[in-house]
Amino acid sequence: MTQLRNDWTLAEVEALFAMPFNDLLFKAHTIHRDNFDPNYVQVSSLLNIKTGACPEDCSYCSQSSKYDTGLEREKLMEIDLVLEQAQSAKDKGATRFCMGAAWRNPTDKSLDKVIPMIQGVKAMGMETCVTLGMLTQEQAFTLKKAGLDYYNHNLDTSKENYANVITTRTFQDRLDTLESVQNADIHVCSGGILGLGEEQTDRASMLRSLANLEAHPDSVPLNLLVPIPGTPFEKVAPPTESEFVRTIAVARIMMPKSHVRLSAGREAMNEQMQALCFMAGANSIFYGCKLLTTSNPDTHEDVLLFKKLGINTERTRDFSDEAHQQVLEEEIAQQNESDKSELFYDATAAKPQPAVAEA
């Protein structure tokens, strides 16, 4: 039986990161199999219900009012449109619907507008999740009463690296909100971002902070930084593929019963890298073209990848087999057509004339 720990030392976590790659993956995958079906992946969808004008100065974020990223500010979405998007996500296989608003901390009046959205999504039979910024204890209790299942509040990076990334709030502010959420008996969704100028020891420290919470997060989203032009981190070098996979594996070992989620940045990952992440213990994804304001793989690409890897989403029983098959056939047909154009020479086509250099 897997033992859950909340007393990790930094030296122990760094020792995991230092393991030979194959040994680390074997250990992580063994633990993953002990706690989850290795061929099932939980699927979530995320909708940005309020865009831009955030007063925080997160150095990676396009939604900050401090930077000129070309992002159009948008007011809070109308509830009918939110529920329409939620139904669409459910039809495509999502079991959880997350709604994000670019607030530092919501006012009680703003919260009153979000609550009907939570209740509407809940009525569709999906799990509900929101990310709204910092919460008071009373606000957390209000969200619980409304039926909220999950609250997303990432630590982003290590305590040691935090001030290099964000100055308008502290690392302790994040921990305080997570404590309020757990006190309200709401499931915690908390992880971080790789590519914020951190060292490996920072990744170890961040995972240690998550694993040493009073209760492990139910979901641990790990993001690969998507550099946004106009932000201070637009030219920060990303971690290597092996560094990212190592972080997935260490997260799985330290938090064996948590869902480890591949979040932002999957568009930059090829199929082989994603397969390694699933092998290392990732068992949840955000799908769709947009993840807040950054790209993510199209839903059809995810369906095709799952088919190749023999992975079934946890919503298979509710997902129309006919729709699933149609998507696959369309994708395969497009791929075959692309392959033909690249691999075969059409001898009947007119030959292009060589260009004549100007004198």
C-alpha cells in the first residue's frame, strides 16, 4: 500500500531528481500503476470567463495590466455563453469544466456572478473548478456551499524563486488561499510552471511545498511556459524535454494519489514527449485550442494521440462512439492526404521553371 508523506526534505527530493532517467521513470510508473489505471487519462476543459486587466505583475502572463501583450480586455462572460461552452466541452469528452477569471482576488459581488455558472455546470453532471485569485476564508465557504468541487491556485514556482517572477503578492499569500480552500473541504488543484528562470533545485522546492501541504492537492497541473511577447519572460529559455519529464515523474512519486496534469505548453510537445509524460505518471490533461490565453492542442489531435497510445478517457462511457470515430476518420484522412503530398512525386504535374537571376 502506498504511503502518503507530508514530511519531505529538500535533500530527498533532489535525490529523486538525480536518479538515472530510466530508474526514475520505472519507479514513477510502478507507483502510478499501484494507484491508477495506467491507460486512463482524466480530461478537463478550461474557459477564460474574464480576460485581461489583472493588477498582478506575473512576469509570464499576458493578462497582466502591467505589460503590453496585445490582449484585448473583456468583461465577465454572460452565463448563457459559459454554459454553452461547458456543454460543448462535455460533448467532446470533458468530465471537469474549469472557469478562470483574471482577478487578483474577487469581490463578493463578482463571486455572486460566478456562483450561478458553477451551479449550471454542476447541473450538467460535470465536476466544477474555478480559478479566481486569492480568497478569504468566508469566500471559500461560499464557493463550497455553491457546490464547487475544485479550486485551482498554482504555486507557480519555488518560494526561493518567487520574488523573481511576481512582486505583487507573496508565496505565503498562495499558501494562505490553499489553506482556506482546504478548510472549506474543496478539492485543491495546485501545481506550477516550468520555464520561469528556475533551477532544478527550485522545481524540487516547489514540489516539496505541494507534497508537504496538510493534504496533497487532488490535482497537480504542471505547465510548460508558453513565452508571451511583451512580457518580461518572453525570451526565457525553456527546460529541456528530459527536465520536464523528470518533474512529472518526481511529482508522481511524491504525490502518488494525485492526478498529475499536463496543462499549458502541450502544443510545444511532440507525441513522443507526451507519451513519456504519461509513462512517468501524468494522467490528466487540459484539452482544446485555448488554455486561458495560450494555445493547447486541438481536441481532435488529442483523440488521435489517445488512439495511438491505447489511452481511453475517463469519460469513455459517456462519449459518443460515433462522434469519436468520425473525428478519428477525419484526422486520419487529412494525415494520409498530407503524407501523400510529402512522400510521393507527381510526374504528371507541370515542372516549375528555374528562376533567372537578375543582373
